[in-house]
Amino acid sequence: MTPPASPRLLEHPAREEILLESVLHALSDAVRLRIVRELAAAETALSCSHFVLPVTKSTTTHHFRVLREAGVIRQDYQGTAKLNGLRREDLDALFPGLLDTVLAAAEAQSARAEDAPAGPLTATASD
Amino acid sequence: MTPPASPRLLEHPAREEILLESVLHALSDAVRLRIVRELAAAETALSCSHFVLPVTKSTTTHHFRVLREAGVIRQDYQGTAKLNGLRREDLDALFPGLLDTVLAAAEAQSARAEDAPAGPLTATASD
DNA sequence: CTCGTAGTTTGACATTCACCGTACTACGAT
DNA sequence: ATCGTAGTACGGTGAATGTCAAACTACGAG
């Protein structure tokens, strides 16, 4: 039986266990989508503390866990830090193009938001 | 005040109001994903009653509303029926390729599920 | 050994969600 | 006018979600 040898081992779903619904759900939160975008941009594993998020540490932990359990990211301990990396290969194999398309969509939406900072619901100067 | 003039008008978000997060959330439910897949396959508007779903009428109404409010489908009354159609143009304009990619991913996952009906978690004969 | 940093866990809380049953409204046919 | 069919609205319930604060665990440095 596995002794308490490795204290820091995290459970990841196998590739075949990854469900589209879970992945979409994981990506449907603004904070998590942001995390995934940064991870994709970095093209390398990043520690949790690298991210500046508008939530507390515990909430950050929660979001990373949702991403990991959905199979979107892989988390490995590296000493006291935890490295997070996108599971690109697995996702691309299961759902070809999905990740890139969502990433591109997020980019597009971001760009639109910057073009209209006040938003169409806020009076811009016509008040 | 507004008279009971048009009794059957449904609110839809304008194209620019559609949010990626909401779309992903709408698609992250199995029942709704199924609805969207049927709608995409039909390539024409379908009435709610056309769908055979494992939930009651009220829950069906709920799911269609989530899809409509997220901007995924358009609903129009046609007499006593309500026709549901995918907002392909809007979605493709906002998030190019997203809908098709998700649809393809759903197909792929479906196909995998059929290949292994018992699932990798159930002993198939090695017991 | 002690301390600080990184991250987790637990418990709480308000919100949202998926789901149901029942009562209701709109429309078309009789 | 009456009835049946399509779908909505209105509660209500149990589970999940996003959030936080506070206490805790692991690791590296001094």
C-alpha cells in the first residue's frame, strides 16, 4: 500500500475521464478563464502566487482545484510552490481546437471590452 | 403603462451583449448541450415539444431560457408553438469557430461513450 | 529549532442551479 | 363558448457555487 511517503500528490483525471461539460463549466467562470489565459500565454508552468487575482488565497485554491478536477490544468508540487500547467495535449487530443477557440474568443471579448470601456449600458457623455 | 399589447415577446440579448462566460456556462449542462446539438443538426428552428428530454416541461422551459438569455438560441412564437433556433451568425461573429468546435467536441465525446458503453471504470470481463 | 512563505482545509454564508409539481395563460380547433 | 395542446409562472427543495476568514500543514532559510 502507498505509505504517506509523498505528502503532496494531487489527483488528476485521466485523459479519457475528462468530460466536455466539466471543461466548459470550468471555463465559464471569469476568474478561471483569466487563469487559463495567462497559463496559455506563458506557455510554461506557473506557480499559484504568480497570479494576481481579485480574490483571496482560499478562493484561488478553489478555482485551481476546479480547473484541475475538470482536467484543464495539471498541478505539481515543486518544493513549497505549486506549478500549474495547461493540459494542452490531452485537451487537444480529446477536443481538437476547443482550447484555442475559447482562448481566441476570450481575446476577442477582451479587445471589445477595451474598445468600449464604459460599456453600452453606461451613458458615455450623452447625459 | 405598457398595455397587454404584445403578449408573446421574448427578450434576447443583443449580439454585443453576449458574454463568453455565459455561453460556456449555458453549454456546460448535458441537457442544454443536447438541445444545442439537435438544433445544430436540424439546421432549422424547432419547437420545444420536438425535444424528448429526461426532464419535465418546467425544467425544459428553464433550460431553453438559460440558452436564450445567454444568447445561444433565439426563440420566436409561432402561434401556440415556440420555435427555437441557433444564433449561429451572432455566435460565429463574436466567437469564430466556437460553436462548431464545441459541437465537434460533443460529437467526439458521444462517439467515445458509444465505443465503451460500460466505461473504463466498470469491469468488462476481467473480473 | 524557529520563523516566514506558499498553499490547504474547514466552516460559514449568500447565491445560483437543476429539478419538480401545480396552477396558469395563450392559441387554435371544434 | 369550450376544450385541448404548448408553454410559462410560481413557489419549493436539495445540491452546488463563489466567496471569505481563520486555523492549519509543508517546506526552505536563518
